[in-house]
Amino acid sequence: MKQTRRLAVAAAISMAAACASGLAWAADSYPVKPITLVVAYPAGGDTDALARLFAEKLSTRVGQPVVVDNRPGASGIIGSAYVSKATPDGYTLLLAPSTFSIAQLVLKTNGSGYDVLNGFTPIVQTGSQPLFLVAGGNSGLSTVKDAVAAAKGGKTLSYASPGSGSPMHILGEMFARASGTTLAHVPYKGVAPAINDVLGGHVPVTFITLGPVAPYIANGKLRPLAVASAQRSPLAPNVPTLAEQGYKDVEVTAWNGLWGPRNLPPEIVKTLNGHFNEILKMPEIVSRMAVLGTTPVGGDADVLGKTNAADYARFGKVIKELGIQAD
């Protein structure tokens, strides 16, 4: 019996060693097949545009196709849940905006099946994006003062966002509190449809990142009223901050980052992090990201993990204070 037990233990140790060896071999040779980069939003938004930009450069560097897979729905929860359940081998990744941190808190979704703090492996924070208050060109709103007056004039002022639980949604409610107004949140399934309805005059204003609206600002179809950052953005230096216009502490900065499933091997994290830090330094990437309203960040994987945790804590508190829930 003791002999049998010893043999069983030895076999288990041998098998564990073999598995560890196999995992190390897989990490060392990574990648040997196409990589899927999931975007949990529809095509046409800024996260999708960034994903396609990064996919092209990463594919060139690793010698394998990198395919963008759009899986929209539930403010990013559907796509995120898909990646959380994927095999942690580096072949299914997620490029997520900062909605990732807070969507579950607002949607009260119990069946999403993942832990936003511990259910993923951070790889790299790819960018940072200031948020803007933007009005439709035919809305009659030229300043933040105009928007507040409209909201206090007996008629409900609505604002579009890319989805419930997005930083844009949170910013809208923070601004409503600071300005003493009631705003009606109109969530959409992504950036593009939100912008389309503001362009069409169906919703007067939106809180949004700069990239997707920059062409419409240039041709006068949209008008930037303020930026929700501590200082004016170098991407739009003529746009005043909300603080400059009397609304202090109404600051929200969006971000985007690359994630893998939980327990992604450190060797694969290091490989991907290294590639992305080099990609984010490329002049053509920096200039293209600027067009998309994004500033490259990079750094170690911990930068993304800490940013995510900080937003989860900060906005979790704001969501409770303001009673924000999905529309």
C-alpha cells in the first residue's frame, strides 16, 4: 500500500512538472498562431479604432495575424465576460476602455461571471483620454452656461453617452450635481450611435472623448463646451475646463488598456507589455492616437492594474452617493 502511495505521489509530481514545463515552452514560443483582440463595443468607436491600429503593429512585430473581434453589449460586459472565460494562453485578449472598471457597479449585473479587480491579468495601459462636454451645432448651446440655463428652464436637458456605467455617464451625473440641474441620461451601445443622435439633433449634448467628434467640431456640426480635466487638454487648448467655468472637482479622465484572462503566464505578459511599450513610442502611433483624442501611457502592467483599482474605488463611491443605476 505504501509503495502504491509513493508511486501515485511520484506520478503526480511528474505530471505537474511536465505541465509546468509545457507551459514554459508555450510561453517561450508565443505566439505560434493568430491572436484575437476582443473589443466589447461596436465597430466605429474610438476603442475599436485603437484596437485596429494596435493589431496591425502587433501583428507585424510577432509575425502572426491579430484579429479584432467586436463583441458589444451591456456596456462592455458581454465582451469582457467572454475574455474572462478564455484559456489564459495569450491568444484571446481584451482592449477595454475605462468603462471596464465600473459598468458592473451601475448595471447591477450579477450574472456577468467575472471579477473586475481579480478576474483578469493587466498587461499594459495603452492610453489616457480627456472627456469633453460637446453640444450639437444646431442645439443653440454655445457655452456651459447655456446648457445649465437650458436645464433649469423648465425643460429637461438630455445627454448621450456610449453606455450605462461609462465614465461619460458618471461625468454627466457629477456635472448635474455640481450645476444643480437634472439631466436625462440617454445611453447608447457605443460611441458612434451616441454621436449620430447628437448630430441628428435628437439629443442636445454628449460627454465624450475627443477623437470621434473632432471631425465634426472642425466642420461646425458639433461644438465643444468644456473639458473635464484639471488643466486644458493640449489636444484642444482653446476649450476651457469645467473648473474654469465654475464647476470644480468635476473631473473624469478615461483610459484604455490591454487585458488577458486571469492567470496569464508572466512570460506572456512580459512579451506583450514589451511589444506594446515599443508600439506606443512609434511616431506614427503617437500622431494617430492624438487624432483619436488619446495620449499614450505604457509602463509596467501594474500601471493598468492600479488605474483600474483606483477608478473602481473612486467611482464606486460616486455611484453610491448619486444613486446611479442603469437606464
